Amino acid sequence: MKKRFATLLAVLLAAAQLGACAGGGSSASTPDPAPAAPESSNPSPAADSPAPEESQAAPAGATKITHWEMVNGPAATYGDAAASIVDRFNAENDQNIFVELQMTPWDNFYQTFLTAITSGAAPDTSTGASGQPIQYAVMGEILDLQPIVDQWNAEGSSVPSELPPGGLQTMTYDGILTGIPWAIDPRGFVYRTDYFEQAGIANPPTTWDEFLDCCAKLKAALPDVVPFVFGGGDQMGGQTILNFLVQNDTGLTDENTQADFTNSRVIETLELFGKLYDNGYISEGTASYKGSDAEKMYYSGTAAIWFNGPPAGLKDYPDVEKVSAIMPVMKGPSGSSARNYIWMNSIMAYTQTESPDACRSFIKFWIENELPLWTEGGCSQVPSVSSNSSNEYFQNIWYQKQFAELIIPNSVPTCYPAPAAYPAFSQIEGEDYYGKALQAVITGNRDYAAIAQTAHDQIAKALADYAE
């Protein structure tokens, strides 16, 4: 019953998102993608995905599996880097397994995967959005990857201990390890060090009170500069308020995965955004800004603090890059410690495969040998295996280094304070209930209790629907 309901709900949500996402876009949990192929009106794998990457021919009698790899970096380099890992696996594995690589754009990805899976045409393995493994596990479509972890433990491998703390637990649903994190997609605050200096700010803020004080000083010293900018009109709005929620020891649910959006810590968070808006610390038009608008404002010098992921685009603005830095994590007034949140993006396999052991062998190899996705492919995220971040490549990219040192060790998963990812999260994220609460505040509504209650009821209904 739950599987049938989850499938129906996913189809209905996809239909709603298809209208909302006309023209392309990515999930809230995805990085800003490189330009991708135009969307097809028919989101089937054959129509919506590029042809498989050129690779060596499959040997006679080989076990063939197909891997769909999302475009997680520049289109000009990322596909070749992914192909190099696949080619190595095909050449080196002793089980006569042959992997066919298919690069898959983020545009319309939700419908692409849903159509493939519900029509019986799922890939064998794939990467994807943060909530994707749990979403399809509810439908009975995800292969258990625990045998990979068991094999690592038997080998004495350090990989399990190098994965993000709680990462495997977060990806476990109903006793099944639904995915293994291959990359971390962190969020943080990029700021202008020269503007802080001009405003007499000696150190970046570590509390909300200090953050408000910084914004006040920036506004006074630089009247033509917006103190704080973020995309309030798309998924970045939800991502922004979620970061402040976790800093104040709360989230979308409580630790028992029950709706908890009316507590005093949520109200404090909504009140913070009311202060930011009422004092002119964010633009009046923030509710209409896309993430790309906020990015342009920061790069053009008209914003001092910008909420986003690692700012890879700064390389095209060297004058701005040389006066930019990453803020340390902050703590809210009711927070027990300073923190941000991270998306954990996983690699997964599907139960429709005819070769589950081959899928697990490939995924194990992928995790162990993923470094070229960054050093050759320019991946925009951060490796999940911590030792990879010590590679010289990351030490030479200042923002990757600062995210790795300041943000990731002090971050929690997006499901916080719930102990693990939960099936309803995909719907809650997709419908952006919490982002709509933020929008209400930054368009002038000050009935914080009513705003919180509306979002709470929506979250509670989504949780109840998936529990049926």
C-alpha cells in the first residue's frame, strides 16, 4: 500500500513540478549545473539523455550495466572525467563487467528518472539529487548497498570512516542502505573582505546578533551596497532559511521526524528575516530574486554577503575574488553550537537491475577512485571521502579549502534534527513549504505564528501521507 501510494504521489508531484520547472532547472539539492541540452517534451531516457559516452567495446560475454551520471561540473570537462573512471573500471575489473556511461543533464531530471523507473526502464546505477535514494526506496526501487560497506570493513578500508559523519545512517531507510555519499554539496556565506574593512568590521560574525550588527555597519558605511543577498524567489530561498533554522537548533521536523515548525526557534528565525527586511539589510525585491540574480549582484560589487555554495564562478571576476572569503558558521540565539547544513549527494543502484553484484562492484570502485571528477572534471562539489580533500588540487582553490576547513566539519544533514533522511523530504523540498514561509516574511507579513502554522500543517500532511 505504501509503495503504491508513494509511486502515485511521486507522479502527481512530478506533474506539478513539470509546470513549475518549464524552461529547465535543478532540484534544490543540486549544484548549479553547466549549460545542458534543451528539455524534451517527452522526458523519457531516450529523448532526454545524451547518447552514451564513447568507450571501449564490451568484451564477449560481459555483464553489461548502465550508469547515469549527472552533469556535476563543466560540460566541457566533467563527462570526460567520468568516462575515464568508467574506462578504468572496465579495463581493471576481473569480473568481466562492462559499464556503459550515459551523461544526464539536471534539466528535467526529476521527470526523467521517474518516467524511467515507473516504466521499468531504470538505469542500473546513477548519481542524483540528495533525496533521490530515499524517494525510490519507498517505492521498492533501490538496491541495498550495505554489502559494499561490509566489504570495506572486511578489507580494513578507511573509506567508511572517511565519509561524512552520519552519512550512511542518513541514507538508511527501513534497514536498507539506499545510497553512498560520493560528494558533499555545502552551503555558506561568501563575503567581501574589503567592504568589511571599510565598514570597520574586524572579524566576520559568529552569532546572529553579530550578523545584524555587521549588516547595520555595512549599510551605514556603504549605502549603495546591499548588506546581504540571496535568491528569495526560487529554491535558494528555502535553502537560505533552512541554514538559519539549523543554526538555531531546529529544522523542518523534530528528532522523532514529526512536524515541528511552530516551535519558538522557528519563530525566532522568521523574526530574524523580518528584521533583515525591515532594516533594509536585504533588498525590497529579494522575494523575486533568483539564485542567479543574487550571484550577479555579488559579482558586480553591489552586495557584501552572499549565501550560496562554493563560488566557482568567481574565477571570472578576479578583482572580486581577491577580496572574497568564506564566513565561519554562525549560531542562533537558541542554538547550542554554530553550524551550517550540507546536502549529501549519493550514488545508488536500482532493483530493476539484472546484475546487482556488478552494480555494487562498480559503485565501490567509483567511490574509491572518484578524485578525477575534481582534478580533471572540475566538479563543483566537495569529495565525500575526506582524504581526497587533502589533494593539492583542493589546497590550491581557496574557497574549496575554506569550505572544507570552516563549513563541512561544522555542518549537519538537511534532515536535521531527524536522525536520518525520510521519504516525505522530497515532497517537502519540492513544494518548498519552508521557502514559502520565508517569502511571506520578506513580502511584509509579520504574523509569524500564522506563517509557521501554515508551513507546519503542510509538512505534517506530507509526513502523514507517506506514513499511510
